[in-house]
Amino acid sequence: MAFDQLCALNRFKPHILMILLQICYTSIYFITEASFNQGLNPHVYVTYRHVVGGLIMFPFAYFLERKVRPKLTLALFLEFFVLSLVGISFTLNLYFASLNYTSPTFVTAMINTIPSMTFVIAVTLGLETVDIRSFRGIAKILGTLISVIGAIIIAFYKGPAVPGLRGDAPIHVGAKSVHANWLKGSIMTVSSCISWSVLFILQAFTLKRYPAKLSLTTWMNCIGAAQSAVYTIIVHHKSAAWLTTSMIDIWIIIYSGALASGFSTFIQLWCTKEKGPVFVTIFNPLTTLLVAVTAYFLVGEKLHTGCILGAMIVIAGLYALLWGKERDQVCNMNQKQSSPPLRI
């Protein structure tokens, strides 16, 4: 009995870790938006956050992977540079800047397009297989198409607002009046989603050549922080933006750096290695639900029917895709077990 429970735990360990990851991301959405509304520069935040992530992960990488870490070459370093550019300095700077023009609910809803984009790219590059003659293959294709339709609804149809709880909300986050340029924010969000999809694919290739996940996490944080710092210096010439004296901002940076940039990146890499890039992105809809519910009940943010309808359609499509992937794995395992052993 204990053995069966242990096997079940090992089987569902990636699922449990990804669920915990979405809960962590949900908390970060709200604390960062609150900090941005109080004046923290998003680009400075991205830089500091990954400095913290790199510092925290360095001792783990140095001591735990000394014997398994591959030798660093120029080609690998250039790979790390591209990964950091795509996944940190470009994606996150666009992503957090878009919060100034939209809302956490909209941004997390649009992130639901990432699994579909990742799936299409993975199929194109041969990382995913689709058997159109089977129900699981049809489910993966239909799931992708349905999720895209839901994302289009989210982007182009707001619909009437569901009355919020602003007056009775237990937590009040001061909102800035800049949440007006919805088109600009939408373009920034979509661009970051595309970049994020590319990141998951690139990570899958890099992990085959550099399986030291703790070390890769450390390198991405350090290089990404340097890239983000250069970008921030170019965009914001005022040195005052770098001065963070608020203890709340400092704790938010430490919390985000340790969890989101440090350990969450490692968990993401581990799950990518174990289950593939598409599996990691499938859990994004959970964040949408958590953020929407939290925003409505705790912060008092209004929900729009278009966002609710689109999110439900996206989630239905993505979990059809998840079902197809799980059936693929079961079929592959059955084929391996039924294959006769090779005779030498």
C-alpha cells in the first residue's frame, strides 16, 4: 500500500509542483501591482528580482552540482545569453510594464495563449507528435483551436462588467489612472506571451546539452539581471528610479526573487526535463482562475463577462490538450512494455 502511494506521488509530483507554482505566481501578481502603483519602477524590479534569484540559487548550484555540471563553453554561454534575453529581460520587462495599462486579470488570461503557441512550435520542431487518426490526437488539435478562440474573445470582447466588491473588499490596492491605454497594454502582453512560448522550447533543447538545472537557473538569473539593467539604464536615465527605500518594496523584491526567479525557475526546468515544454505551460489557466477570484473577492476588481467567457473556453481547450498528452504517454508506455526484448 505504501509502495503504491509512493508510486502515485512520484507520478503526480510534476503536477503538484506546477500547481504550487501557479499559487506562487498568483501572489506575485498582486504584490507587484500594488508596489508598482506606489511608484516602484517595473524594469528596476525585474533587475533587482533576478539579482536576488541569482544570489540565492548560486550556493545550491555550486555545491550540489559540482560533479554533474558540464563544462561551460562559449557556445553554451551564448545559449544562456539567448535564454535570458528571451525569458527575462525581454519577456518580463514587457509583461510587468503591461500591468500599467491593463490589469492582472487580463494579463493572466492572455497568458493562457502560451500553451497553444508552445504546442504549435513543439509540433513544428518535432518535440510533440500528433496522431490525427486517434482520439488523443484529435483532442490535442481541437484543444489548441478552442483555446485560441477563447484567447481571441478575451482580447477583443470585454462585455458588461460584473459588479465588484470595491466598497467591501478586505484589501484595497490603490489603482493608478494609467489603466487606460488598453491597446498598448494588449500588444505588450501578446508580445511577451510569444516570447515566453519560445523560451519554453529553447529550454527543452538546452537541457539536453546542459542538464544541471540549478546551475542553469543561476546563469539565467545573473545574465538576465545584467541585460535588464542595461535596458533600464537606456530607457530610464533618472538614477532616482534605482533607489528603493520602502521596506515593502524590498521585501517584495526578495520574495519574488527567491520564489519566482529562483526556485520556481528551477521547478519549471525540472518539469520541462521530465514532462516536456507543453506540459509546463498547460497549468497557466489555473493562475487565471486564482487571480480572477482573488481580484474579485479580496481586491474588489471588476470582472468582465468577456474575460470570464474567454477564460472558460480557454481552460476547456487546454485541458482537452492535457488529456491528449496524458493518453499519449500511457500509449507510449504500453507500447514499450509490449515490445519483445531484443535478442543478441
